[in-house]
Amino acid sequence: MPDAASQVTIQETDPGMPAIRMENVDKWFGHFQALKNIDLEVDRGDKIVVCGPSGSGKSTLIRCINQLETVQRGRIFVDGIELTAGPKNVEKIRREVGMVFQQFNLFPHMTVLQNCMLAPMKVRGVKRAEAEETARRYLARVKIPEQAEKYPAQLSGGQQQRVAIARALCMNPKVMLFDEPTSALDPEMVQEVLDTMIDLAQEGMTMVVVTHEMGFARKVADRVVFMDKGEIVETGDPETFFSNPRHQRTRTFLGQIGGTQ
Amino acid sequence: MIRSFGANEFWFIVLAAQWTVALSAVAFTGGALGGLAIALARISQTALLRYPAIGYVRLFQGTPLLMQLFLVFFGFNIFNVSMSPWGAAAIALTLHASAFLGEIWRGCIQAVPGGQFEASWALGLKYYDRMRYVVLPQAAKIAVAPTVGFLVQLIKGTSLASIIGFVELTRAGQIVNNATFAPFTVFGLVAALYFILCWPLSLLARNLEQRFSVATRR
Ligand SMILES: Nc1ncnc2c1ncn2[C@@H]1O[C@H](COP(=O)(O)OP(=O)(O)O)[C@@H](O)[C@H]1O
Ligand SMILES: [Mg+2]
């Protein structure tokens, strides 16, 4: 069923609003503060790379953007709609925000095609034939049209992650979030996934990508955000960020991952 | 007057097995519906659903099935509602099966990796679709073996309904034994019939388990 309410809201959104905006966001897990006073604005079409040491809060940050994590303080807007204002908005926004996980999280009991068709049919009310056509189109775009009838476990890691990207794209999202999409892959499969993401970036998708692939960051990022201990330490365009980082913590981190070479 | 154990007695017992099957089928079907509700309530975010479900499960897991049968059977009669042994047995075993299946299935749902829930949230799937298409099908694969295992327990558990006077397999055996005094023959036959009911289920469980593990591995 088409959800009239959501369409109205989307038409009403102010095109001048940034795609994502986080204001003074604090997040605690019990007594542990995972995010400290986060301010972040992502314009439409922007590509943001988030990096930082393990445990610095990168996953938590992007999981707040589609409210897989709730926050205790601050406001989060996606596409001009305030997520922190209530569960109804969360439902509306989740379907507009695609997410790609480190562990792919494909549905193992469904074929690749079924994985890609489920949400469009159930959430957007798209007819089966149309959902299939869309799915096949995106599978072709991530260069695995011939795998449509297979089950996820029959695919390589790189192929599974490309299916996960296609699955998210089938919802025609306004924003795509990636949480270390290549970290669980064998090295020889990293590039095929990065290439898919580069294609997507060049088509103008708004993207927030947690990754340590600095080559990717250099190539597509409009801004690189460096996090440490729950804070955004430094933000900059890739050129400045890599060649001339302002903070010692950033330099130490870049030294460790070899990003300055 | 002692009768000898003949064809009539034999068929009386064999045909009584249909009541064991009927009672098991009713209790299992009712228990499956109740169990699904209990399992979903147990994992609900809402404390108002979760805590009553936990209490229900604790109560039925912590008391003997026989007491549950007595309480239902005599409970209705106290309130002057006449309740047949069949009705009482069906209700008590349904409540019992709901608690146990609820607990088994809760475990199976929670065994589905968290990433599956997260992926379905992230795609915007609502509760019903998330459960119906993503979570429950995966939980079901894990649930097959323990569920059939419980069904075997349930079939054997229906023998307790004999105590409130419901004539199923065990009660039929008692009746025939009272007339024939051939306990070894009678209860040997009764046991054999239970075995014939339960053993194929055990085989089925093993078979399904293997089939599903192949399906998930592919
Ligand atoms: N569900 C959770 N419960 C408690 N602590 C958590 C949870 N998720 C993350 N954390 C903690 O929050 C911090 C940030 O985690 P995360 O955002 O996953 O870091 P990153 O993705 O940068 O490695 C870590 O110290 C982690 O242990
Ligand atoms: Mg992480």
C-alpha cells in the first residue's frame, strides 16, 4: 500500500535542509559515553568518510542516523525530518536511509533476488513485477545480474556485499550509510566493493562511509571526519586532512594505518 | 469374573490410540498458537507483555502437568461449570504446551543473529513483515528439532489425562487390565502403541534437521 502520509511529508521537506544534521548529540551505553557532543552536517550529494580508532564511536555515530541507536541528548534530522522527535518519524526515515553493514546481513533463507525485492514490496507497496525489474536493474549495476537466483551463502564475500548494496538501493534511498563495508572481506575482494561505491558516489548519492580505506577517501570524499573517544576531533577535505592534519591524535592515527604514505 | 485378553480387548486399546492422537493434536495446535504469542511477548520491548509472559512460563514450567490437569478439571467444576475430562485435558495440555513451546521458540528467535533484525529495521520493514519474512523463517529452522522433541513429550504426557478419566490409550489399558488381569500383555501393547506414535516423529525430526542444515549451508 502506498503510504500517503510519508509521501506528503517528503514533498513538504525543505530542499534547502541538509541531508543529515546532528546537533549536540550525546549517546550513552549505561554509564559509558559513546558519543560526545556530536555536530555534523551532510549536504545533499556529499560524501563523508568517517575514520578513527576502534571503539571511537564511528559505528554508533552512523547507527544514530537511522536510529538503530537512540540518543539521550541532541537532535538528529534526516532530509529535514527530526528523527529524535518520535517513532513515527523514525519509520519514515528508515526507508529513506540505506545501510550497508560490515557483516552484509543478507537474509540467508532468501535468494539474492528475494533479498532485493522484500522491502520495496512490503514497505513501499511496489508490485512484484516492478520490484523484480528494479532488483535486476540494481543487481546489474553492482555487476552480478547472473547471481539473482542464488542464495547468499553461494556467493563470495565481495558478491554478498554488492548484493547488500543493491538491496539497499532498491529502496531508492536518499542517503546511504556504510559501516566498514570492506573490513570483513578477503583482500582480493575489497576493490570490487569499493568500485561499486565509487560508482554510486559519482552518480551523486549522499553517502556516509565508515572506512579505513584511505584511497577511497582520497578519491570520493568531500570531507573526512576523524573520531576519537566519542568525539569528532577533526574534519577536513581529504587533501588537507591527509597532508596536513591539525591534531596530534589524527597524525598518530594516520601513522598507524599508513594513511600519510 | 476375569475375561481373557482377546481380539476385542486388543482393538479396544488400539482404537483408544486415536484419542491420544486427537488430544495431542489439539494440545499441539493450541500450544503452537499460544506458544507463538508467548514467545513474541517474551521478546517484546513492552514490559507489560514481557513480564506476564515470563510469569506464565515460570508457573507452567514449575508445576507438574498432573496438577495442571487437576486444577483445570476441578477448577471448572468448583465454579459449577461442567467440564468433561476431554475438555479439561485439552485445555490443560494446551496451556502446558503454550508455556513450553513459547520458551523453546523464544530461544530460537533469539538465536537469529542480531544483524538480521538490524538489516530488517534498516530497510524500514515493520514488525509484522520483519517477523513474518525475516526472523521467524530463520527461527523455524532452528526450532524444528526441539519442537518435534517436545511433541513426543506431549504425546507421552497425554497419558496423564487418564487420571481425570479421559479414555485415551493409557486409560483404555487400565480398563482392559482391570478386566483381564493381564498387565504384561496389556501395558506391553500400550507401550508399543506409544512407541509407534513417537518413533517416526523422532526420525522426522532428525531428517528435517539435516535437510534444514543443508539448506542453510548452501
Ligand atoms: N550495545 C552496546 N553496549 C555497550 N557499549 C557499546 C555498545 N555498542 C558500542 N559500545 C561501546 O561504544 C564504543 C563505541 O563503539 P563503536 O561505535 O562500535 O566504535 P567503532 O565503530 O568506532 O569501533 C565502544 O567502546 C563500544 O564498546
Ligand atoms: Mg564499528
